[in-house]
Amino acid sequence: MATMTPRTLSGFMELLPPAQQQLERIMEILRTTYSCYGFTPLDTPAIEASEVLLAKGGGDTEKQIYRFTKGDTDLSLRFDLTVPLAKYVALHYNDLVFPFRRYQIGKVYRGERAQRGRFREFYQADIDIIGDGKLSVLNEAEVPAIIYQVFSKLGLSRFQIRVNNRKILNGFYAMLGLTQQSGDIMRTVDKLDKIGTEKVAGLLTGELGLTMEQADEILKFIAITGTNQEVLTALEGYRGRHELFDLGLTELSTVAGYLGDFGVPEENFAVDLTIARGLDYYTGTVYETTLLDHPEIGSVCSGGRYDNLAEYYTNKQLPGVGISIGLTRLFYVLGEQNLLNPALPTAPADVLILPMTEDLSPAIALATELRNTGLRTQIQWEEKKFKQKMSYADKLSIPYLILLGEDEISAGVVACKDMNAGTQEKLSPADAIAHIQAGLAKLNEGSVILG
Amino acid sequence: MATMTPRTLSGFMELLPPAQQQLERIMEILRTTYSCYGFTPLDTPAIEASEVLLAKGGGDTEKQIYRFTKGDTDLSLRFDLTVPLAKYVALHYNDLVFPFRRYQIGKVYRGERAQRGRFREFYQADIDIIGDGKLSVLNEAEVPAIIYQVFSKLGLSRFQIRVNNRKILNGFYAMLGLTQQSGDIMRTVDKLDKIGTEKVAGLLTGELGLTMEQADEILKFIAITGTNQEVLTALEGYRGRHELFDLGLTELSTVAGYLGDFGVPEENFAVDLTIARGLDYYTGTVYETTLLDHPEIGSVCSGGRYDNLAEYYTNKQLPGVGISIGLTRLFYVLGEQNLLNPALPTAPADVLILPMTEDLSPAIALATELRNTGLRTQIQWEEKKFKQKMSYADKLSIPYLILLGEDEISAGVVACKDMNAGTQEKLSPADAIAHIQAGLAKLNEGSVILG
């Protein structure tokens, strides 16, 4: 009767249950952490009218967009969560209270060329703070705290939040009279790691037509490194030469200055003048986050400050600051690198009850009792051999087994087996519940990601 | 600069933050309850290859499907969560352990004619238990317990889980020699409430060509009502006349018999011989759930037992039992009926800190302390007048406000204002945290739905 070989489209992540449980844990940590900073959850449609979604023009992403018609409506699947946010804020402006803080964890779609680790359907986990007319730089100062909390709670310690300010970069290039070329210069300077100082200097004075002095100034500026305080001190040496630069430096100092109060350790934060973020709309602080032991992954959480979220939908000025985690890709890479903690329970249940009597009433009543305390409970009532029933618990890594036979029932106890320890004891139901809950608390102690 | 009037497509639910918070609460209750019964979360792609998704043929839904091509791939958006489950189980058969229990809460897409309360993108919240080759009827007996828990935890008490068994219906029609016509008969009998006994009898003997005796037997059978025990006793009167009927009656008795052990009160459960469920693939117990004070809503949770989940994808026999909640529609209707509890907090934060000093360090450090205890905290640091800052907390219904000025800082206290009570007291940070947590516990006491 089977007529079709089942398959899942390439570029679409579909996890087996244990991996899905791990992803759910990560999502739960994101939701809880974002909530702790006063962000409200949002859920916008995956489909939007094409003319609305593409009002700005999709740029490079335009040909990746899933676009189609239904009836006579031209529809597109969202390719990020930022454009739908812009639409949402413009559309519901009168019903929102500003600054508006929202988080959204949702699937977005990009028909990229399929390749390993690239996904066409993937989760983004975004937060944004949107102001009405203006928005304090303190919001930019708070963002590193949120990034720090997220990755710490996931279990990481060896990561770095790298921060820069677009006003510093733009102000610096304006000082040199290079405002027009700043985009080209940043793209060239970005190749520093790959092609070296000499070749970059050659490109700057060659292709881009800069003077030797200008090229020297740029390379000297980009070479500013050290502790946060050292970098900020070096930057103070440029103060007074350009207003935009000075403003950017003050902002960056504010962001760096409150880190301690926000609970961000110095070692997880770095002022880094090479961070620019490709997108044109960033106008203030910009963020990238790298795993120190896995630089090859690139930034796992990026974003920045922008001045005009929804210019295509409204004449209101809506500045904001936001960050995005490419969750599906991050999860994939963590799995590839064996960084997902295998010790955390991924079983569908905490307890499996094995009834050893014909009448299932006692087993069912016990399951009801366990569930009422929040224990995730299954009853194995299929007609199978005892060995197969044990193997079911084993294959699923269910940590506790309860055997319930005539003897136990008449004695008012249960035989509770710890599948990890291999031990078994007869306990009253209440004691078994306490025993299992204590054991689960221990099993759940570890973090999702191996730091 | 605005070039486009923002809009959201009709038939697509997009909620304002307070309503979204309510929906999130409901989803959280569903996740927790399903987990308690040993179901593992699953997340399959929203897009599938059309030939895979439509292997069975879409039937009535086929023209509602969002189908399109990308490159040369023919794609469709899923229109339910059952077909993707069938694909998943067939595809990953060797990696799954059976019985396989999964829940999935996900968006599905149907391009229905837009009308009030009908959605083109909507959440379904499904559970299914899939057996490999066979599956005990006890799983069918457990389903009413899950439905009961879900709706009880949501806050409802006046609801009824109505249960029937397709084997009883099919066996009964077979007794009368009416197996061929059983589908037509059930559709006709379904009109009983609308057109009355006499007209139904007329249709049965007229259009369908039944004898008077057959029509009488059917009407007598359908008229069997009473307590669960009364209905079961009446059905016992038919035992011995047809094997399939007898099997169905035994199954129904098993389902009804374990209710008490599963913690389902008698008044929330009814054996109802008029329940058939339209879908052909149900072969055993079928379920519908109605809100007793809102029968016009129809069934809010339906499903049943089927014998062959994935016949289009595999030759393996995969029987199962499942139920589905049309979450988006349910949420919409609850809102329309004013059944969503307005007393539950929907604010983005539990506490808003109002710094009254130039230096924000003490306020930020306090926020960090509050967040570390899990309190959802915002700091109001925008350059606004005091009155506007108060109005921000007010408009968002943030329940607690903390004022932090020079006096408080030097005295090591905070001024904590209960926005609902209108009271304000100076407390140590630790006492403020305990005070707020106690207050929040009270605020969160109510249920999401007004029972």
C-alpha cells in the first residue's frame, strides 16, 4: 500500500526526540532570560503580503525569499523577524507603550543554496527595544548583560561579547575626510586577518586612492587593542576632532562603564574596533559574540543600535537596539562540536510504571498520584514480555522504573528502580516520589552546553 | 519616507502583548500537561515536498493548501500535524521507540475563505501515541485523563468529554446488514438535532431506502442516553449479535472503567452514541470535548483511535490514538466570550525601577539583584518627566514600582510601591524581593480561563 518514500526537504531541520528535548531546553532558557529583562513575547505570522514584507526591497535576500500567490494575493514567507517587527510596531503604534521591549523566537525562511549547516527554515531568537522618537543609550548598555546571562545560563563561560560603536567609526573616517569611502574602507580593513597589513595598505592607497597618511592613520586606529580601559584611553586621544566621534566614544564609555553593575565580568566583554556589522542601518553600539574556543563558528549573537526601525511603514522616528541569535545554526554547530551535554535527561518520562497484575487500577492510580506531583509518568501496559518492557525503559533512558505487583500492592509499597545506579528499593509511594524528585534534581543539575 | 501602509493579512492572528501573554500561558499549560503523560515534544518543518504531503490526496482540504514552487521543487505548507507525523514516524522508524508518544504545538496553514473566527494560519496542539504493529486499548482509556487535566488546569470545570467507539457503530450497522450505507446513515442521523426524528426517519426510509424496521432500530439505538452506566448496560443488550460490536463495547467499557483511577470525575465524561467523527480513518474510541455553557463553540478537543497512521509511506502497520486542540480558534472564541481571566498579570515586567539619581549604578545593581532571583525587571531610564514614567508603569500594568533616590541609597533601602494596592513602603532589598514574590504568587493564583 505504501506509495511514497517519506523524506524531509534538505535544509530543513527535523530532530529526533532526544535532540529536540535539548533544543527545547535552550529555548526555555532564552524565554526565561529575555523575560527577566522585561521583554514581552510576540508571535507574528510567518506569511506576509509581499508588498509589505518587501517594501524596503530584499537586497541580497530577495532571491532567497519564498514568494508565491494564493488566489490573487502575492505572499511571502518572512526571511527575518526584524521586518515583521517594523510592520507590527508601525501597525499597532497606538496600542503599544514605548520603549517597547519584545522578544520573538520564530522560524524564518530563506531559500539558500543547500549546504551542510545551512538551513532554509531556521529559528531566530530576537530581542529589540524600540523607542518612540528617542531611546536612551542605557538600553545599549543593558544588551551585553542580556547576552552574558543567556550564554552563561546555557552553560558557557569562554565567550566574548565584542562591542564597537558605529559613530566612532563614522566619526573617525569623517576626521580623515573619507566619509564617502568609509564603506569601501571598512570592507577592505575587514580583510586584515586574511591578507595582512601590507596588502590592506596596498588596496587602500591603490584601488581606493587614499594617501599614505590616511592609510597609516587607519591602520594605526584599527591596531588599537588591549584591555577595555586601554582601548578607551587610546580613543580619548582622538577626542575633540569630530563631534560624531566624540558622541560615539561617550556612548561606548557609558556601555563599558556600567558592565560591572549589570553583572558582566570584564573577561566576557571586549571593545573591538574591527567590529562594524555589515548592515547599513546600525548607527550606534554594535555587538558580536564569539565562542573563544570555537572562533570558526563566527558570531553567535549579533546586533546593534539603529535609528529608524520602520521608515517604510511610518513617518514616526522609531530608534531601537536589538540582537539576534541564529538558533537553528547555533544548535547544529553545538551538536557537530559535541558541545551539547549528553548527561542531561532527554527521556520522554521521568518514571515508567510496570504493572505486574491483571487489574491495572493500582498502577493507574499510582500514575495519577505521580503526575499530580509533576512527575512525567508513563505506564507500560502493552502486551509484551518483561524483558521487552525493560528494554523500552532502557532505550528511552527513562531514569526511574516502578514495579508494582501483588506483593507491593498489598504491602502499600512500590519497588522503585534507579536505572542509572542499578539499585532497587521498596518504598511507600510518598517516599518514592521524594526519592525520584531528589534524583531528578541531581540529573538536571548540569548545563545544556558544555562550557 | 513612509511608502507602504503596514497591514497584517486577514485570517492571520497577530496579538497585542497582553493577549499574547495569555496565549503563552495556555501553551505552557499544554506543554506541561502533555509532558506529564510522557509525551515528547516534536517540531517538524512547516514546508514539505508536495508529493510527500499530498501522497494521500488532500480531499476537501486540497484546494485550501498553500502550494508553490521554489526553483524546481514543488512545495506545500502543512495543513495539519498528522500527515507530517506520519511522514516522521515512517522516515525515522528505526530511530524511534514504540509506543511513540509525541506532542506538537505548531502552526498549520489552510487558505480558507476569510471569515470572522476562521484562520488561515493557526496553531494546532496535538498528541498522538503510535504503536508498532499493535497498541493497547489502555492508551485510549488514558486520553480522557489528558483532556480532563488540560481543561482543568486551564481553569474550566463545566466541560464534557464525549466518547464513542467506531466499532460499536460499524458493528451495529453490520448487524442490520447496512455496512455499505453506514456512512450515509451516520451523516443523516447527524442531522437529528437540526431537523428532528421524523424527518430523519423519512430520509432513512426514503433517500437511503431502509426498511421501517431498520430505521426504527437506528433511531432506538441513537436514542440510548443516560448515565455512563445506563448507556453501557443498554448496549450490553446488543451483545452477542456481532463480533465487531462486542469488541467495541468491551473497549468502551474498559475506557469508562478506568476513569476513576485516572482521576476523571464522572460528570466530565459521557458515553455518547451520536459521536462519530467525520474522518474515515478512526477505527476505535472517538472523542469530542464540549464546553457545557458554550455548546455553540462545538468540540474544542477531538480525536480518536486509528489503525494505520502511515500507510502511504510504509508497509508497517502503525496504529495510534490522538487528539487535537485547535488552539488559535479556541483562544479567539474564549476572547470573544470574555472567558479569558483579565485578573492575571500580562505586564512585560514584575517590577519597574525608577532611578532618582544621576548615577545609575545603584539602580542597575539592584535590577541585577532582582533578576538573579527571577523577578522580571525593567529600569525606567529614559529622559522623561516623573509623571510620564509613572504612566508607563500604569499603562503596562506593571504591578510593582521601586523608587530609588539618594535617601534610599544611603539608608540601604528601596521605596517599594504596590501599584494595585496603592501602598508604598521602605524595605531592604531582600525584604522587597520577598514582598514582591509573595504578591506575585497571589496575582498569579487564578486560572487562565474563567471556568
